Amino acid sequence: MATAIHTPELESAAPAAISSAAVSVEIGAIPIRLQPDHPDFCTLLKQRYEGFVNPHSEPTCDFDIHLDSTGRPSDEDARVFRRGNLWSLQRGDFRAEWNPRTGRGWIHQCPNPYSIDTVLRITHSLVLAEQGGFLVHAAGAIRSGAAYLFAGVSGAGKTTMSRLAPPDATVLTDEISYIRKFGSSYRAYGTPFAGELARSGANTSAPLRALYLLVQGPENRLECVPQADAARALMRHVLFFAHEKELVSRVFDSVVDFVSRVEVSRLIFTPHGRAWELIG
């Protein structure tokens, strides 16, 4: 297991100015600045997050990236824990630290741009937990000015619903949806985190109107889901990597609030486009 390297200067350092070797990736209207120590990797990041790069944004978080050629891609679960003001993030292909108070952090990783995906997901999940939002395993699309999410485990049909979206729908993602709370309502954002479609979603957002729990079946129909059942089902699909009791409780409270304000239904569907006739 990799050992975290602690850097006291993160405690008080202010975010550095964005340089030409940095990439500001803005997801959910929350920009994170990435500055690798190799310019070629900067080019790879711009290609990986094309459509979500905003060089004019003021970063919420700021990471220096140090490439380690000895690292290898890893499918193991990431370890996320807090020591004082610092969050530590560790997996076989990376280790990182981030100070949410200063917004500064560092990443040591193998030279694979997809390793950054996990760091970004973890960081966004921690930021959202403080704001009443969360990441969820769900496809998403905008239709007629409103966002609709389709939650499910792998193979439940998230990519199928995205692939069958009608021409008047804008696909936000086929894999991981980004939910933020504003006042008493919620908004869904597109993400670059792709599933089987192997392409980023649209970098746009809309007020969230409904979330559907996907079940493949012999016909297309909707079933009402009681709020308590909806909260339990949704919690199974929320992405949250830390095990800190207080934050886990906060995420649960956010889910309970979400299902009290957003329609949650079970969508039994057949794998063809007519299922979309029930949406909207």
C-alpha cells in the first residue's frame, strides 16, 4: 500500500495562477485546475476532457500532477480518508492529497489520463457532500428544458436509454450523473465520465424533473415508488468514496431530501425507443 506524502505548504498556500501548462476542467460548474509536470500530458488531458475545459474559469480546486512511469493502471477500490485538514486519496495507480480549506493538492500517478477520472470523481463527491448534492450511477438527458435521470447498476440499461434517446433530447451522460442543489430544487449536469457509449456527455445542465429506477421487462410502464423505498434504492447508486461517518450521514440526508422534492419512479422498459414515450 502506498504511503501518503504530507506537504505542510498545502495548509496555507494560495492557488497559483493558471499557466499555459495547466488545464482547468469544469464539471458541474465547479472548475478543477490540473497542472502536470510534463507538457505532453497536458495535451492528453485537454483531449480527454474536451468540451469540459474552461481556461477562463477561476478554479475551486488546484492540483499539481507528478507523473510516475513505474505506476500501472489499477481497478482496485480507492482509499479515501482524512488526516486533519487533508484528504488522502490512494489507489495502485495514484496517491494524492487535497486540502479543501485552501483548495490546493497534489497527485502522484502513472502516465494515464484516465487515472485522473477517479481523482476528479472523489474530489467532486467531497465538494458536493458539503453542498447537498452527489454523484450517482445514472444516465441523464435533457428534454424540453428539463433533465431526467435513469439510475441502475451495470447492465440495467443506462447506456440503452442513452442510445435510444430521441433527436430532441440532449444526452448528459450514460454512466455518472452530477446533481447539485440550489435552494429547494435540484439541477443535473453533463459529465465526461462515459460508460459503454465511450463518449463524453454534453457540457450543459437543466432543472431536474424526475429520476427513474431502471428495470428491464416485457413492457414499458412506470410504477410509483414510496419515498422511503426511493431513498434506499438511490443510496445504492450514489458514488461516495469516503467512510467518514459525518459525511456519509450528510449524503444520506441529501438523498432523503432529494426524493422528497424530485419525482422518483420505477421504469420497467423494453430495449427499444418506445420507452421514451413515457418520459416527460
